[in-house]
Amino acid sequence: KAGVTQTPRYLIKTRGQQVTLSCSPISGHRSVSWYQQTPGQGLQFLFEYFSETQRNKGNFPGRFSGRQFSNSRSEMNVSTLELGDSALYLCASKTLAVQETQYFGPGTRLLVL
Amino acid sequence: DAKTTQPPSMDCAEGRAANLPCNHSTISGNEYVYWYRQIHSQGPQYIIHGLKNNETNEMASLIITEDRKSSTLILPHATLRDTAVYYCIVRVGGDSNYQLIWGAGTKLIIKP
């Protein structure tokens, strides 16, 4: 079975731009979560989608948004990029909403200049 | 705010057992403890989780103290490929509204 895939793997943007990251979960997984990882703050939960509905949300500003499609693929969008948004963005999928064994993708490394 | 405290780094000799401690003194009765690890440049990998009983799987053992204020992850025979950052995590909230609160992690270096 293919693992969680994320595209693109690396991205460079400038302040004020917006960016869209994509995540394809493991086949059959309906829950997709997004995390931001930075050296200073560590791994922080952004949001989770299950069956196309946002089920849980972390403490991030409204510039961070996401969505999930009927095939469980998910995208996250960051608008009006700031330097502090430079981070590794990780996507994780799992089969059932309340089951906690998440499988992570390799991440998208975003650099904001 | 993080609910777990871990040493920032540890060394272990190859072939020996690696014991990684985690303090979670404010954990509530229904909050699970999870362990993940992250090898450089990869996404985190699930290892094990538990509530109050000790748990074992093919990767590791998890020992949770009776008062649940701390736990230890044990890698029984560490190999060089076990070099990674190990995260102790607490799941907070109920089944329908929860978050995984990640700690800062322990960088485990396995030495030949």
C-alpha cells in the first residue's frame, strides 16, 4: 500500500503570497490531519478533516485553512504569508476518526522570504 | 502548552536497551500517552500508546507508572537505525474533540 504523499516537497514563497499544499492519504483512510513543525515551537496541530468536514482545529490564525475532497485528498492553504510561516508542514492520515495511529507523510518544507 | 517533559538528548550503545523517560504529571484519567519518532527528514512514525497498563509491540515496550505521572519507552535492542527524535505525546479531550499535544522530544543517538 502506498504511504501518505505530499506535494510539493519543497516550496519557496515571498511574504504576502499565498500557498496551497496537497496531501493524499493512504488508500481507505478518511481522516487527514495537518501539522506545522518549526525548530522553536515543535510540532503543532493545525486541523483535522474527516469525511470532508473539519472536525478539529488548533490555535492558528484564519490565514490557515484547509479542505478535504470526496476522495479524502486534502489541501491546506496559507494566505498572506509571513516569515514565521516558514516550516515543515506535515500531513497524517488514519482510518477511523477516533483511532489514533496516524501515518505521516514526508512533509512539505516551506520557506518564506 | 506541552503536557510532557522529556530530556533533550540521550545516548545509547548499539545492542543495548534504550530507556526514554517522559514526565506527564498533569495527565488526566482518560488521557492516553503516545510515542512517535522522527528520523531525520522524514515524517513522524507511530511507535506505541497506552492508558494505564504496560504495553508491548514489535517495536517497543511502554511502561506507565501506577500514578500515571510518568512513563518510559523501551527499545529492547537498539540499532543504529533507531537514531531519531522520540516524542512523548498526550491525547487531550474526548473521542469526538481531541488533540495530540506533542512534547519537545528526545534526540536519541545510538552509538556503535
